[in-house]
Amino acid sequence: MPLYEYRCLSCGRVFEALRSLGAGISGLECPDCGRGDLEKEYSTFAGSSAGATSGGSGCAPRGRFT
């Protein structure tokens, strides 16, 4: 199951929740205020821009490996 980030529109708290694909926000409540006024946050993967600045994939240094 993917991990999604949600923002509570009532109190501003951002939290994560494991949800199945396409589940939406029905049934979710803010862990702080208990309200269901939520919006899905867009997040990036860690290290997703590493390849853009180094010219490589960001997985391993360039060079010969023995």
C-alpha cells in the first residue's frame, strides 16, 4: 500500500496515511482535530533530483569497479 500525505484544512496539520490505490480520502480524519476536511498533498521521492545535478542516476559514483 502506498503512503500518502494529507493536509487538514481545519487545523493545518500534515500527516501520512497508508491507503490502497484509488481509495481517496473517505473515512480519513485528522489525528489532531478529528475533522475530515482534508486535501491530498503532493510530495516527491527522496533523491529524485540527484541525477539532474550530477549527470548520473544518483545510485553510485562513476568509475571502474573491481
